[in-house]
Amino acid sequence: MQPASVPVPAPATDPTPQGAAAGTCMGAQAAGPWMNRSFGAQTGKVAIEFSATPSAAAIDAVVGFSRDAAAQLGDLAAAIRFQPDGTIAVRAGSEYRSDLGAHYTAGTTYRFHVVLDVAAHTYSVQLASAGSAASASAASYGFGAAQASVTQLTNLGVSVDSTAGGLQICDVQIAPDALGGCDAAVAGAAVHNRAIGQPGEVVVTMETAATPTSVLDGVIGLSPDRATSVDDLAAQLRFSPAGVIDARDGDRYRADAVVTYTPGEARRIRIIANVATRTFSAFVATSAGASVQIAHHYAFAASSKAAYLGNIGSVVGSAAGTLATCSVDHQISVGVRSLREGNFDVAPLPADEAIVSSATTTLHVTRAGGVVAQLAAGGRVAADPSGNVYLARITGGTLVVEAYTPALARRWSHALAVGADQQVVAIGADAGSVVAATGPMGGGVTLAKRWLADGTGSTALTGLSADAIAVGPAGLVLGNADGTTVTLRKFALGGTEPTWKRSFENSARIAALALSPGGTVAFAGTFDGPISFGGEVVQPGVGGKVYAATLTSAGDAGFVRPLGDLASVAGIAVNGGLVAISGAGATSGDKRLTNLEADNGAEIDGENERDPFNFTAGTAGPVAVGAAGQVFWNVLDAWPAGSSYPYLVSLQPGV
């Protein structure tokens, strides 16, 4: 955070002095008259900031607030006293207390933040002295006895009762109802801290409504423990002295979009911090119910060594102003192993590593999300048992399939004309070949083309009319459902005739289909009446009509179970002992993930309805499962409801 580089304008409610020339300061001297400054009548809760500078070390001076211009101490409803013993005290009812625990020195300026609750006849005080490492406070003190029934306050008064010395009051700022009982970082004060409970080691989300009282230099962010300076905050969002909201990227402040702020106006902000990669993103909500992303994949502050995040801190570095933070919320994503911004196709690798590919970029990532290798090309992705990588995409009506080494060095590329209305629907590989499948943009499968590992062209299944396809080391499975019959056909990679075919008279539909490396077939969709896939019969549930089912590698019955918490299916994956189903919730339509045991369909405890941010808004996307049980889940997170941001999250079931 940098010092303010532009003048801080006076608020509209800046009072005019009585008995002194207009200006930013007013002062009272020993044996002199009361000095008063009026302001607009306040009847509720109001935040007032000011700086006070005593000219001597043992004065007896008071500054406070009253109904009208003050002429004696009894006129003050709230009072702060610089006492002859060198301490600062606050009046509670009829007595002064030294709860602030502060000593003062001559010539030192002290910044006060006072919250007056006129209706409740109480007030609180925060104080920061120059060089102080912590701010002290006096909370909910009662008004003076003579003012216990006052209905409004309109005046700030200052008086010095000692025989020498003076007290100067400067930079008075008034913000009616600015805090409302919320947290506040005050100019000149130390960092305001709030512990978030259990620290987060992977993903931590923080939200709040932040209100600056003026154009200032104020920061809110996340730190491991209590912060004592702005440099302790790893992920930072700033209300800058230029009147815009930006974020800290390493050792500088910048923003991906221009977002201004207005003094006194609350702005809803959000930070999603990725501790494992030491990066974060920041968002600001708009009045239209959407949001603007001002930081994408920004680096933690260069000074922070955070290995976890467990504290929310805010601080104001300008000479005046307050940054109030209300409705502070935070979430720790338990069980999340990594987080990456964007939509990605996933090919799991051993040890819960993976090849992940967007439309333009392919990455080899570790379990924690670290990048091992990177390629400037993308598409649907597959990996064979040796780690060789294959990409498939359609460009200008041409299917392009590329082969790469495990280190993402290019081996070969082939192109095949398929038509402009086609999309890649699946890709999979075994030790000796790769198969890419295409179908219409509106859904379905029409072609499955095979190439050998050395790039030699091989067989093709053409003229297909399937609803879904899954391809992997165990072969290829096609699924069809016409409303009365469900048919599944299993092929060896390169085979032109199915190794088995199963048909079931059911009113089920297939929305997603998956094939494990061991040959287990998993599929899911909706159903209207009783269904069975060679075993148990299940009925549509009252709360939903979505099912999940499996067949063994030989095509025999596995499990079938209704998923009453889902309204639709976006994806399914199976590997080892786990089946993961991604979809929309039956009641709210938000994103859901259900993880089941592959052998019996039992739900894994604590995994149903898993949301990586613990916020329910948004939609679910494709899902993948690694050999060790790591789940890779694409989601669109909506914040607020009018905006959606894509993420790839990896989760560890059962954690």
C-alpha cells in the first residue's frame, strides 16, 4: 500500500468551525474559551474520525460531542480526556476510565475513531498513536449522566482546563451510519484483524461488503496469522487513492479491469486464494447483480511466506479515512487438493497427477496443481498407460489429432475432414492406439476414428447414431436410449464388431457414459418409470428422476440407484473403486457432485453435494477420476448469480 498520491476530498458533512476560521484544524488553549464545531444533526449511529495533538505533556484537555455548542464538561455526551498524569481516558457515564491503556507525549498526533450510537446513548473509541503496533478501544461506554436522554448530537467541542498547553483537532470526518457495528480499519491505526478459525492450506474464499468513508488508501486481504503491516497480507484487494479498486500482484498494485468506488458506498468484494500455487483472484460485484474480475491468477505479495491462510486483515494507510467491512464471510475448502481457473478436459495419470487441456493450453500438473510441463495447444485430451499424450480438436470442419511424448514434445499430427457442425465428443488411448470420436454440435455420436501409436491410420466406425460414447484403455462403449429401450455396445479399440451388446427395456435416457481402465461401464441419466439393467429394479424418486448404474467389464449387471438430489446429469467418471456423478441439484439447480462406491453404489460419506467453495450458486460440468481416487471436477461458480467463472477443482473423497 502506497501513501495517498491525490488530495483526499473533504466529505459533504465536513463541519464548519465556530469561533475560528474555516479550515481543517481547530484548537483550544489553556485558560481560553471552549472551541466548538457544528455538524449536521445525528440521531442514529455515526462514525467520526479526527486527529488530536497535545502541545504539552501534562495538560488537562477534553474533546467530545454535544447536543449544542458546549460551554462546560456536563454538556458533553461523549468525551475523551488528555489527563494531567499523561494518559488518555474515555468517560463512561460520570467517570473517566483509562481502558485505552495509552500514554501521550507532547507534539505527537493521535488518530481517533469514534462510533456514536445516539439512540442507544453509548459510544466506542479506537485509538492509534504514531508507531503503535496495535490499536486500543473503549467499547459501548455510556453517555454522560446529564446527556443520558439526548436525542441528537450536532457539535464537537474542545477545551483545555490546565494552566498551560493546548489541544489541536484536525481532519474531522463524519460518516453517518458508516459502520453499523461492522469491522473497521481506521487511518493511523494498526491492521484490523479477524481470525477465520481453521486455517486453509489449499483454497480460502473471503467475501465482504467494504465501505470506504472517503477516497483513501485502504487494503483488505488474507494472511496466515494476525497481520501487523500490509506486507503480511498474502492476497490483497485495495481501495486506492486514485479512486479505483485494484489488487496486489507480487510487489505492485494493478487491475485487469477499471472499477471505481464512491465514498460511503458499500462494494461487495470477493477473494479466492489458492495457497498451493500462491495465487489468487479478486472480484467486485456490480449494481446490476453481476461482477467484474479485477485480478486473475495474481501472485501473493512478494513479502508473504504464507503456507496457510487463517486471518482476514484490513488497514488504511492514508492520512484519513475508514474502511468498514460488513457481512464478512469466509470458507475453507476441506478436501480440495488443487484449483485452476478455466474449463479443462482431464486425462488422469498415476499418483493423482493429470494432463489437463483447455481450448488453447495443455498442462501436465501435479497432485497439488503445480505445472510440470506446458504446451501451447489444446482440445480433448487422453493419455496412454505410458504417459504419451493425445489431443483432438476440430478447426474449420477438420478433425485434428496430435500425439505428444510424456514431456509434451510433439510426435505426429493427422487431419480428417468431418464437417463444420461437428465437435469432439471423446478421445481415449491404450498402449498401441488412440481413438477420437465426433458428433453433431447438438449432441450424439457419428464417427469413431482410430490411429496407431506411431501415427498409422487404422479402423473407423462410421455412420454411428449413438447418444453417448466412452473411450479408454479398456476399449470403446456406445450408448443408445430411445425412450423404451437402452442399448450398450462394447468394442475393443480397433474392433468393428462389438465384443458384447446389452439391451434393456427401460424408459431411461443416457446423459453421460464412462469406461474405467479396468472395463467397468458407468452411465447416468433420467428415467420416468421402473428401470433395471439386469439386476435390481428401482423406481423414480419423489424428489427426482435421475439414476446412476454400472455394468461389469463382461457386460453383467452392476448396481443401479436413483439420485433424488439431482435434477440432471452433466458428467460421469469411473476409476478404481469410485464413480463420480456431476449434475444440477433437484431443488435449487445448483452444482452437485455425488461420489459412489463402484462395487455397490453406496454413497461415500460426506461427499454428496460437495461444493469446492461451499457456495451453492453455479453449474456443474464434466468430471474425471484418477486411479488413486482423486476427482477432477469442472464447475461454473456464480458470484453473484449474474456472473459465472469456470474452475477445475481436484477433490479427495472421504476427506
